[in-house]
Amino acid sequence: MNVSMTARKIELKQDQPITVLINARMRTGSSLIGRYLSNNPDSMYLYEPELALRYNTSLHYNVFNDSAAHLEKLQNPFYEIIEGFFDCDYTRRSELLPFMNERDWLKSYNGFALLKGSQFNAKRLNEICKTKRHRVVKTVRINDISKGLSTLKKYDVKVIQVVRDPRGMINSRINFEKQHLQPRDKRDLIVRKASDACRDYCIWLKTNIDSVLNGPKWLKEHYLIVRYEDLIERPRKLVPNMHHFISIPTNMTDAILSNQTLRPDSAFAWRHSLPYYQTRTAQNNCPDEIFETLGYVKVQNENQQRNVSFSLSTSPNISKLTSLA
């Protein structure tokens, strides 16, 4: 290949948008990751577009049920939405724009708070999107990343999977979902959530990690796993790694970091607030293999849980895929 052809290929690649998918489950830290990636002024952001599908009667689902069987019907419509987003076409699925337009909080999350009334329309959004170098979408309802491989390769998508200690995730979910339930339902929630949601979450973890480890080289090279706990405790190490992975200029990193206020102790706050019997239930519904792979340590008694000098995290066994590599 001659020099001019090589230069032309590099030029074309630089002109292409950088597409990013944040793959997570509820209460794992994906919104924080989203802020670290979307606060770049050259980014276009789409927050959980699958929420719009709830209002399609044939696709309606329970937002608090993230079992693979329950969410399977969303997978193809979801990829339709994100293909449209990566093409800067907000009309690819008819549910998306009306859903966003009726919710000011969602418009704000997606960077459209200043678009009022008739200013919020597909043509305007598509125009804004085309001026951005990065297009970032966050979801908490993908079942198996390998099932979307054709879309990922078509748009050369970089995937960041966010993982969190199952016990911390369960503690956060119980507290979050309590806000949306009647008092009589809260006790059932606590028992059910510590078992069912933890089991579903750990199935999701194993499914996606296995899909990458056993998948093609292309997917491994386009995949990064970030532990929520590391992000909270060491943001100045991990955020630059994430920005490098998706080619956000390094001169933007300090400004983005300075806009976030974190409490390092929040990563393991569950150790104080989650009753030990719920911790035990969560651990019993998540295989040892998952804890070992991601570098989380199971507790054997309540004293270990409450004693913060007893470390509950080690180096993950998949370091080549993680932001710590």
C-alpha cells in the first residue's frame, strides 16, 4: 500500500465518530461513568434509551425486573435505537423522541435542557449530534453483549462494562426501590431483592464476561471492564484510562474530574448498612467464581463485614480486560 493511500485511510478514520456503549445493570455506577464520558463538550450522550420502549404496549416491561428472560424482547428494538443514535437519526424508533420530550429530567441528562418547545425536534437533534466527535449511549438492560456483535462491529463501538460488588449493588437497589413502593410491599422487596436480583445480576456478569473472554479478538480489543469501587477510590487513575480507551483528549481529563465530587468511603458503605443476613443471602445467590473473577471477597461472618480493616477486594482475575491493566 502506498503512502498516500495509507494517509487517506488514517484521515477517513479520524473523520469517523467514536462510538461508545456503557454496558451495566441498575445501581452499579453507570450514571457516574456516563458523566465522566459525556462531560466532554465534544460528546453526544443518550441515557438508557430502552426506557422509551416501556410505552410500546407490545414491549412493556417492569423496570425493576432485569432477568434475562424478562428483558429478551427488548434486545432487537434497543439495537435499532442505538444504531439510529450512532447515525445521528433520532427517528429510527418512533418511541424515543416523544418519550424524551415529555421528561425534562431526561432532556437534561442528554444535554438538551436548553431546547424548549418547538426547538426540541428531530432535525435539530440530528444536526447537533453530527457536530460531535463522541457518541456515548448508556444502558442497563443488555442481556448478552455478544448478541449485538454485528451492530458493535458495524459502528466500531468501544464497550465499557461497569461492575460492582453484588452486595453493594443489592444494598443500593433496595434503598432505591423502597422509594417507589408502598410500605406494605417493602418487606417483601428486601427478601426478594437480595436473592432474585442478585442471582439475575450474577448471571448477567458471567454471561457478558464469558462472551468477551471466549469471543473474537475484535471484541476483546474493544472491551473494557471497570469496577465501581476502583472508580470511587482511584478516579485519577481510572478516568484517564477510560478516556484513553475512547480517545478523549488528555487535556480534558482534569477538567472533567474536577466537576465530580466523590466520597471514597461510599464504595463500601454497604458494609455498615446491609444486614448480615441479607449479605449472606446475596452471597449464596452469586457463585464463588464471579467473586473470584472480579476480585471480591466473600465474608464468613458479621465481624468480617463490619471490620473495615478486613479488605473485601483484591486484584481481578481478568486484568487484561480491566481498567487496572
